[in-house]
Amino acid sequence: MVSKDAFIAANRFGLGPLPLELDVIAKNPRGWLKRQITAEQKTPSLLQNLPNVAEIMSTYTRNRQMGNRGQNRGQGNRGGGNRQRGGNTFRQQQGQDYIDSVYSRTLNMIQTPAPFAEHMVKFWSNHFTVSNASRKIVGPIAVAYETDTIRPHIFGNFEDMLIAVAQHPTMLIYLDNHISMGPKSQMATNPRGGDGRARARGLNENLAREILELHTLGVNGGYTQTDVREFAKIITGWSFGGRGGGPEGPNGFRFKRWFHEPGPKTLLGQTYDSGTVNDGLDALKMLARHPSTAKFVATKLVRHFVADEPPASAIKKIEGVFTESKGNLAKVSEALIDLEEAWQSPFDKTKTPYELVLSTYRALDTGKPDKKYLMQTLGELQQTPFKASSPAGWPDVAKEWLNPETLMRRIEWMRALAAKLPRSVKPEELFADTIEAVASKQTKFWVKAAPSAEEAIALILASPEFQRR
């Protein structure tokens, strides 16, 4: 007998059930979730053949250098036309790489037998958002960023994830830290800088501010604008690739000493003065273990997995586990599963458009969705991965996703999709595999009264029960 708890496990914590999966989950919903918590998270096969960040950045750098050489030679209109065509080709390839990688990521989430683990990938990837909305180069390397920094640590240590994120070329580019230089750095005081090239840039606070506001302490976490500026100085020189500097680190990270601000810097009362990459690492470790970080992260987790208005009791429990375990995300995830507040109602959360698409294709199990159609759908529903409008990521409350216009878009997509399905998809089987355990009398009546299988399937997918988790 499929239970309410099985529905919650599959939808709130997972990504929606596959056919017949609810029967398996119902035997032990919490155990089914906890079995997915493993320290080692292997890269899914669908993502293993995607270009890595080093390959993509090498192509990007090579194209940029070719463009610069062409400009320096002062070529005429004919040469300029060639450069433009070359640039257009590169941009087209960037766009295709982005589409291919997002499709592979989405297909993996549709097919995964470990949807709670993938849900955690999605959650933490949104917490540490990168987006090509304002940085087109981010698009083709966004999935590589997620694979490098998020996947290995979803059940590891928050501190390790934070450091991996802050040192990854994708985040450094997205928030402009690769061009940030200390006011008194060698680069700033020597017009030609440490690498022999002229530069005229200054301190950039973007990464420092977002780490404090969005990744760790939260906007009310007790830091000041002075702390933002000091932290920005601490992480000057955090860049990637290029010549000189320290040895290359994970994913091409490089500490470029001639960009680094010399002298002591004070963040939240602690002074950092080694003049090396260790200052930034020590600052991140301090932030990862700060009490404000525990509260901020706990609040986001409870809002995502329990309710738009997160219960204070649940926040306190997760905050306590986060603090006591020093950010052990396996223990935090287990504590989330054990929150009684998460199992009281199956409808406290509304699926985002991306969650709706994932759960729909998981329920239908009709094979690989067409790539063009899938990407078009995500665009029309206004949640294509890695296209959030700001570093804050996608919103996590119903009021940001549901209004008459967006609801109609969902319904229209459900109808269009139902019309495309093969006859092998049976509404009675879909109903049993998805919402039967929690369906209202009204939903049951309208599904049963539908004049055709197509209409019945559309009604199931558009039902309030299927739209929520």
C-alpha cells in the first residue's frame, strides 16, 4: 500500500517517482532516502564525456588571443570580417556546448536511481549559483563547475565545498575575481604589472560580498561593508591559468601574487597577514564554521525541504547538527530526513518549473526527451538551468513561481505533452504511480470522468497534487 510518506519521500526529497517506484519506497521511505547518502559521489555516466573546464577555458583563451593578435596587427575590413566570423563560430559553439551539457545534466536527473542525491546537487548548485545570464562564457562551463565543486561534496563537508566553489574558474569569472587587484598590489603600483602587460583595474568586491551574503553568513549575519572590502583584499590574486604565480591548483586555480594586496587584512575581528593563498583559505574555513553560517544554511535547507515559511523548530534542529558536526553534510542530510515537520503535509512546497519537468518525465518514463523540445520547454517555463538572473539563484517559494500567467503556461505544456505521448502510457497506471495516495476526491472524479486517455493524463499532470511536493 502506497502511503503519504512514500509520496513525500519521492517528491519532496526526491525528484518525483519513476513508474512502480512508490511501491519500493513505501516499504521504508526514510531508509530509501538515507541509503542514497554516500561519501563518494561518482560522476554520472551521462556527464563523464562532457568537456572539462580546462578544455573549455583553453579554447576560450585561444580564441581571445587570436582576436587580440588580429586587432594588434591592425587588419583591414577583410580581416575584421574574418575575425567576426570566427567570433560568431566560437559563440555558436559556446551556445551548443551549453545546451548539450544542460541536456545531459537534466537527462541524468530524469533517469537517476538516486534522486535524493541529485536533489541535493540541485539545491547546492543553486546555493552557489553561477549563471550565463550576464556572463556568456559561464554557460558552457556551468555543468563542469557543478561536477567539479558540488557533486563531490553534497554529503561531504560544507567547508570543502565552499573552498572548491570559491577557487573554481567559473565562479572566479562569474563574479569578476580574476580581474580584482589590491590597491597596493604590484599590479596596481606597476603600470605593466607582474606579467609584463599593462592593466588599469582595481579591487572588485563581487565575490567577497556574495560569499558573505549568499554563501555563508547571510545578509543579516553580522558583517559590515568594511568586512566585505577586507575580504575582497584577502582573496585578491585568486585567479586561474596564465603565467607566473603559484603552482596550478584544482581545476586550474592559480594564486597570482602580483594581484594580491600586501599587508594585514581584518575580517570579522580576525587578522590575516601571510601574504599567501592561505589567508583566503583560512578566512573561508572561519566563515564555514561561523554560527551565522549554520543558521543561514539551516534556514535555506528547511525552506527548501519543509515549507516556504520554515518552522523555527526545524531550523534550530538543523542548525544544531550543522554546528556540532562542523558542517558534515551527510549528518545534516540525515537530520533533514528525520525532521517530523517535513512529513506532516505532502503539499507544503510547490514544484519549480525545473522540478516539474523532471518529475513529469520521470513519471512518464517514455525514453529520452527530444533535446530541442526539452530546452524550449524549460525556456518557456522560465527556468533553464544556470540562467538565474542574479547570484542569489532561483527563488524557493511558491509566490515567485505561481501566478495566473505561469500557471497557464504549465497547463498548456501538460496538454501539449499529453498529446504527444504514445498509447502505451495509460492514465490509470500514471495515476497509481504518482498521486493516487494523496489525491483529493475532486481530482479522482475529474481524472475518472475524462473523455479520453489524453485528457486524463493532462489532468493528472496539471493536478494540484502533482504540481506540489
